[in-house]
Amino acid sequence: MLRVLGRATSVNVQKVMWLIDELGLEAERVDIGGKYAGDKTPAYLAKNPNGQIPTLEDGDFILWESQAIVRYLLDKYGNAPWLPDDAETRGRANQWMDWYLAMMHPPMTVIYFQNVRATAETKDPAALQANIDKAAKLWTMVDAQLTDRDYLTGDTLNMGDIPLGCAAYRWHSLVPDGPDLPNLKAWWDRLNVRPAYKTNVMLPFE
Ligand SMILES: N[C@@H](CCC(=O)N[C@@H](CS)C(=O)NCC(=O)O)C(=O)O
């Protein structure tokens, strides 16, 4: 059976668990990281030298980096539409996945930490606002992409929607007074009615 090492509330674990649930795969998830700790032990570091979550165990095979895990699961256990079977759609899906990591993840991380984790000493309203502004510009690009399609690469939900889909829950919850982006909101409303999304992504923040 698949084992996913990582607490359920991590956005990177959520990408993996959402997909596993959508594919109907059997998996055990183990609470590691955050308040559960366990991510800096020698045993864990031997599996994932970054000391971060998630880590996937598929029998003896171990893999880290959430989006590499998503692609691996689809290569091994998935098929279209989650893994697009034409090169152009798959290329676009990969584009949005990589763009999330390179561009959207950094400002969304600051927004998350400032809203959820910051203490009196680490609260930084200027940094929060600067990163809301940065993320708003990026979400405006997503909104434009969704002008004439239901999902990021076309009419069908696929792996390209997973990273931004997870981040969209945080954006709409933590920045309720953000810019009006109707295509983005409509896309998120298509995601947030899916049982696998509700169960694995729409969790309390910690
Ligand atoms: N690029 C890595 C990032 C992993 C990462 O930053 N994980 C965070 C949780 S979202 C982590 O391990 N934080 C420490 C913790 O939760 O204890 C991936 O996508 O898997």
C-alpha cells in the first residue's frame, strides 16, 4: 500500500492526498511535521534529506517533492484526464504546476504564515500587504487564463489544476477582500464541491 508521510494540513501533502482520493487509490497517511514533529529524525532524513513533508513510500520506492509525487502517481497508477494524454495539454498542465512553485508559492507562503502562524514578534503587516499585492497580480493571470475554459488547460480537470487548486482555498479564505476575479472564483467553486477536494484540502489552518 502507498504511504504518505506528512500532516494533512500541509499544502504540499494536500496536493498528493487530493489526487490519491480522486484516483481511488488506497493509501495510509502518517502524521509527521508541524506539531507532530518527526521530520528531522535520522530515520526520516534518510528517506527525505530535506527534512520536509511530504514523502511517498510505494513499497521500497521512496520519493519526495510533492509535484514529482503527483506526476509519479499518475505515471504509475493514473491515466487521462488527470494525466493528459496529448503532449500539448500535458505541457500546459506542467506549465501551471511549475509556475505555481516558482511564482505563486512564495507570496502565498508569506500570506499563510502572517495570517496563521505569526506571533506578536513576527507579525509584519507591510510584508503581508506586499505579498497580497504580488499574489493578486498572479491570481489575475489565472483569472485571465480561465476566461474561456472551465479548468486551467481546457474543459477537463487534470494535474495542472492541483497545485493552484490547493492554493486557491487559502487565497479565498485568507484574503476574502481580494480583487474581484470572477473566473477564478467560478473555477474554485467547481473544485470546492468535489468530495476529494473538501476532504483533503479544505482543512483548518494550523
Ligand atoms: N518543494 C517541497 C516543499 C515541501 C515543504 O515546504 N513542506 C513543508 C510543509 S508545506 C514542510 O515540510 N514544513 C515543515 C513542517 O510542516 O513541519 C514539496 O513540494 O514537497
